[in-house]
Amino acid sequence: MRPLLWLLRSGEATSMKEVYSSLAKEFRLSEQDMAEMLPSGRQATYMNRIGWAKTSVPDTF
């Protein structure tokens, strides 16, 4: 959650597309990392983890 909070510290509106891109760069995710899917095959694992962090931080979005 901390990297997400740090990214949003300015309080300015940020799209989830920008959040995914910025955090992928921050963690130096490779194309292979970003292509990894959940077992269901419906969502990229890294996007799921960012979504989890987002829902775990009250009043962030």
C-alpha cells in the first residue's frame, strides 16, 4: 500500500491507467511480469495487487 499512497500523495486526480503504469515502472516490472495472469485468466496479477491495495486504503479514491 505504501507505494500507492506515495504515488497519490499530491492529492490530484489520477486515473487507474496512470497508477498501473507508474507502479509498474517503480517496481521495474518486465513485460513478462505484466503479462502474468491470475489463475482465472481474467486479470493481470500486478493489476489485481494494485486493486487490492486501493481497496485497502480508505478514502484514497
